Amino acid sequence: MNFFNIILILTNMSFLISCQNEKAEAPQSAYSEVYRNQLHFSPEANWMNDPNGLVYFDGEYHLFYQYYPDSNVWGPMHWGHAVSTDLVTWQHMPVALYPDSLGYIFSGSAVIDHENTSGFGREGGPPPMVAIFTHHEPKGADAGTSTFQYQSLAYSLDKGRSWTKYEGNPVVPNPGIRDFRDPKVIRHNEEWIMVFAANDRVKFYTSPDLRNWTFQSDFGMGHGAQGRPWECPDLFPLVADDGIEKWVLIVSIGSEASNGGSGTQYFIGHWDGERFINDNDPTQVLWLDEGKDNYAGVTWSDIPEADGRRLFIGWMSNWQYAQVVPTTEWRSAMTLPRKLTLNNTKSGYRVLQTPVRELEQLRVQTLQLASGLIEEPLDLLAEISERSGLYELELTFQKPDSFPITITYGDGVGASIATGYNPVTQQFFIDRTFSGHSEFSKEFAGLHQTTRIDEMGDHIFLRIYIDKASIEVFANGGAPVLTDIFFPKTDFSDLEIIPSQGPISLVEGKVHTLKSMW
Ligand code: FRU
């Protein structure tokens, strides 16, 4: 530390932030439980999984989600609901969709039907917000039939506050496929496109009015990672940094993801109006996130053109252990909201993820690190006056030839979570082997590494968000990305850069302390 000059730039924004927070309804819970994340959305109580119905309308980002309001484990699915005007602070809303005679309400999407193609809107009223979701009929599932999942509609004429199920449900009946779910609907060329998952593939349908759907094509057999079942697809165009438009197809897979269990892959290609054509070799696998805890993520619909961002959020857990993690009042949180962009790299087109800029409002203090050689552990919090346990790091290193870059967050006496880059294997990693509780699942502890990165410039850039029970690592401007949850048994208040095998060179670095969103 003595060879390091640390310059403290204090930007105390507390006053500003507390004013902004006053608009949110006073929460019932103090949101101060030991593993309650402070930068990430979670339900006040009980079980949550996938984000659903992500849609923007009239100044509000809507986040619906798979929710079981009666228990902290999965059960009869409802759609929980929250709204935000800034993607950072969230207001909990009443449950939006309840199970009915057609079944539980499984995952799906929502759109604003601006032209009232569905006819659900009323003369002079706002355009309908239409939810497209899977009905899962539990008796049929238990009896071993194969027709218990089908796609249905509900609509709201009051900004998502109250909902009416369509009397003509289901709009896509089941032809006899056990896994037949998670519709994502988008508007393109004056028609609606629906993509949903069917066991080992996705199916595409089109419609003029959201009520009547025509099958177009299947995609996926033999393409990409084949862990089953395929779930929660998303389809959207993105203009890459070279000006070329590509279509991105996101597919979550329930097993055999990059580091085990459930995870999310994507394909790059084009949509010809009837089918998705993969640009790449079918054997190529592109992972959206190579940590263990980013699943079923999809993107917001109806982001205004003036904004133009493609915004994503995922469920920050893994089906291997989601139901047994050591929280009791509630279970699980969402990832940070992220902006997706596309870059034409030497290895091909790649989706990059960046935490949304709105998160900067959570910064309280910024500590600028001086550049130089790091030859002994560097305490990143030495000059920090208040250790909130909520941090954002922006670190640029000279790409090392042989010595790994390691950043550890721990209790200083053995327990920690580590992240960094290993130049020998050319992999980024998170190691949560010694991060605390893991006894609840043999799948939890471990080292999670990205695929080998062959093409890289002279610098390693890491943007890292640390919350009470999660870490998100955005490397090299947004790919690769690693998201992991962790459950410390002791007080973590040491944050260090460790030159574990030899000196590493820091080009530039900033440590931001953050404040709670609640
Ligand atoms: C993904 C998923 C979806 C399904 C939902 C049920 O996590 O299995 O395929 O719609 O969860 O809660």
C-alpha cells in the first residue's frame, strides 16, 4: 500500500438519492436481512423465479415475475408485479395474474398493442397491455399427459394494475408436447411473432391480432448447447458496431449449462419472416453468462425509440439449488438490469452486457486508484470511510503474460469469494469455493470459469458489482460475463487485489461505494 497513492474523490450524493427514493412506497419489510441484496430486485417475501412480461409503458418499466405468494419454495405460479421509473428503485405492486381453471401462470411476455390489433382496447382509452403466457394445468401434468401446457392471453387497460384473462384461451393449444412454454411476443413488419420453447427446440408462430396464431417453423435441433429442457427464449434485432443488423435468439437451458445446471445461451443469425437462420456452425455454443446464476433472462418490450436500448434482466439463481439457498423470508433476486449491444469481434458477432447507466445514482463515494505495479496485496477499502458492503469496481490491468489477476472479497481470515483472470488458461473466473455456506447443495461451491478467450487486446478491463449475496463481473466491456450468488458465514469487509504469483500492473482503477436501492 505504501507505494500506492490513493486519491479520495468524495461525491456524497446521499441527499439527492434519498429525495429520489421518497417516491417509492414505504416498504413493509426493512429489507435488511443478512442475505438481502441491496442493489437487486427481490420480492418482499416468498418464492420468485423467472422475470416475465418485461414491458415499458408511459414512464414505467414493468417487471412481472414467476411468484408463489404462499411459500418460499416453488409452487402454483402467479405473476408477481413491480414497477420502476428508473430501473433501480422498484415499487411492489399487487399480484397481477392468479392461477385459474386452465392452470398455473407460467412464464411469458407482455407487449403494448398500440394499434389495438387485438381489439381488447376501448374507444378513446389507452392501448391495451397484453400479456402472453403459458397456462400449466397441474392435474394433466401429474397424470402424465402431454397436453397440459398451452399459450394464453390476458390484457390490462389501466397500465398493468388490473387484468382480464381472454375468454378464448388458450390461443396456442398443445399438439402433444410435454414442454411447450414461455412465449415471447415481438412486433415486426406489421405482424406479431411468437417464439416459445418446446423441449429441444423453439417454435415460431405469427399473428395479425395476438388472438390467431399460425405456425411458421422450428429452430434448434442440433444447434448450440443441448441441455434439456429449452426454456424462456427471446428474439430481437440488434445493429452491431459495424452497422450490420443481426437477429439474436436467446435460449435458456434447464441443465448442462457452461458451469453446470441451468444457464443461458444465444444464437446470432437472421429472421426471414418465417424462420431463424443461424449464422454460425450449429456446434458453436455462445453463453450469455458463464457464472452459475443468471437464468431465464429476457428483454424489455416497447422501450421508446428515443432511448433505443435493448434492456435485459435475468433470474439470479440456478435450478440446482434455488429452492434450498439459506434465505427464509424470500427466495432469490434478479440480476442487475443490463444493456445488450452487439460487437463484430475477431471471433464473430458477440453480445455484450453493460449494467444500465441508471445504476450510477447508487454511487456514494469514489476512490481513484493510482496506476502502478502491484507487488503485494492492495487493500481497496483502506481509504473508504463507510464500508457499506456494496461496491462497484472499475479496474483496467495490463494484460499479464503469466501471473493471474485476482480480486478477493472476504473476512480476512480465510473465507472469501475471488474473481479475476488467469493468463495461463486465458479464462476469467469466479471462485466461490470458500465463500461461506454451501452445505445445502453439492453443486454450489466451486470455481466457475469462462470459455477460453483467444482474441484479446493489451488490457484486461473488469467492472464488478458486489452486493450482500451476489457478484457480477463484466469483463472487457461486456463479454464474457459471470454472475454468482454467495452466502458468507462471517463479516466480509476486506476487498483486495492480490498479486498471487507475481506482480501485476494496474493501468487505472476506481472503487465506488454504493448505497441501498430500498
Ligand atoms: C424456467 C421455468 C419456465 C417455466 C417457469 C415455471 O425457470 O421452468 O420454463 O415457465 O420456470 O415457474
